[in-house]
Amino acid sequence: MKLRNIVSCLLVITMTFGQNTFAVSLGVAATVQGKDISEAKLQASINYYRQTQGGNEAELSDPVRYKEIRSNVLDVLIGQQLLWDAAQKDSVIAPDSEVKIAFDEYRAQFQTSEQFTSRLTKSGFNEESFQENLKQQISAKKWLQLKVISTITVSDIEIHEFYLQNEARFKHPEQVRTRHILIKVDPKGTKADMRQATAKMTAIKQELDSGADFEALAKQKSEDSSAFKGGDLGYFERGGLVATYEDVAFDLAPGEVSDVFQSSFGLHIVKMIDRKPAVNQSEPDVKDRIASYILKDKADLAVEEKIISLKQAATIEITR
């Protein structure tokens, strides 16, 4: 777990519960500036990491991998403690009104008060201690915003350089979205195979011409894997599908249905759903979006560096 993920982990990582394969007796996992981080809190946080990162029992049964996870998660918890200490030192404390809003938002995720209370209990909290935990996490975020993130700027030169280096991101060719019905024909098949497929497709085209719903008919009779979606292939640009199909698709107007035609897969009928014109976004068009992207990237790095500096200046003792 990278340190730059600390902000997103500040709140949720403490809301976990349960035991794991290597759970040890309760005790102190680390001491940070004289304050203890309990083993119980560490074990709960490890469980959260496993759940969100797709960890499994096989992963935890590997002592080397478990040791790595434990070290990374403990590192995050140490960072949390140091940020709370810094917030207190600079009197950047979340007001009770803000804590209450966060508390109410979390409680609203549960259908009943019993479910909410049960989750708190399993997580080692009651309502009072949970609100105190919220205060610490929100205060830490506010401190980072005030002392670190608010000092970051993005210059026009940085935006321009990013645009030049990533110009392809802002240029999108024309795209179309179609549905199709396919009757497969083996390219090496016989003339009889082609006659049979043509008869099927001719009957389908007649149904469409008589007003049958294209999507429903595709679900019933198309032999393509897209049949369950009513033949919807989603948006695509030229070069994404076989040229024969694209030549027909790109010539249609929205709502128009093609005649029967052949590709290397068989016989098709295509209906145009939508068309997106080519987009070439200029630098002024995307300036704000680029600035936000650069700002977030710089903020992540600045937060990581700040936490490292706090650790270097602190007295930290890892129990094991």
C-alpha cells in the first residue's frame, strides 16, 4: 500500500472487523510519540486491506506475503497517528457539527439502527468512541488541506507541457454505435450452406421491414455473442471491427437499417443507434481538467512527502 493512498484510507481503514489466519494475542503493535497503536486495530485494518484489494486466504497463508501486508498497513496507521498529533498541535480540529454530519452520513448507510450498532460493536466502537475516531480522521484531512494541499499551485507552463505530451488523449475519432443480427456462414462452407443462411436472413429482413423490433429480433435470432444485448456492439471507431462491417455501419444514419451484407463471419443486418463526431479538444477546452489532474498528482506526492518527514522527526517504536 503506497503512502499516497493514506488520505483515502484515513477513515475507512478503521471501520473493519474480524480475525485472520495469523491473528495474535492482543497487545501493542507500535508506539508513536508515546501513543500506542493496538494489535487489535492493526488486525482489523489488515482485514480491511484484504477485502478492498482482493486478498484471499491463500494470500494470508503465505507468511512472507502476510508480513508485507502487516508492515504496509501498520505504516498507514502510524501515519494516521502522526497526522492527528500534527492537527492537535496546530489546533486544526474538526468542529462537532462537521463530525456529526459525517457520523449521520455513515449511519444512513444502514437500514436499521440495530445493523449500525452491530457494525460499531464488531469494529470495537460505541457511538462515542466512533465519533471521536471520526474527529481525528477529519481533523487530519483538514490539516493536510491547510498545511500541504492548499500551498500547491499549477502553472500555465505545466498545463501546456502536459497537453503537448498527452495530445492524443484529447483527440477522438468518429465513433458509431450499432446493433446487428448475424447468421453465421463458414467461409469454407458449401453453396448449400450459403443458400440456407441467405434464406434465414431474408426472412429476418422481411420481418424488420414489416415493423418488427430490431433489438427483440436480434435477441431471438442472431447467432452472435451480442445477441443477449439485442445485438448492441457499443461504440467503436474505424479499425475496431472488420472493414466490411465498418464500411456499412459508418454509411448509415441514426435509426437506419442496412440491407443484408456479407463479412468473413457470415451475413449481417445492421441498425445504426448513434453517431459521435470526431473530437479534437484544444488546450483551452481542457485546461481546467488538466489543472485538476496535475493538482491531484502533486497533492498525492506532497502528502506522501509530508508523512515521511513527520515519521523522520518522530519517535516510533515497532513492537515486532
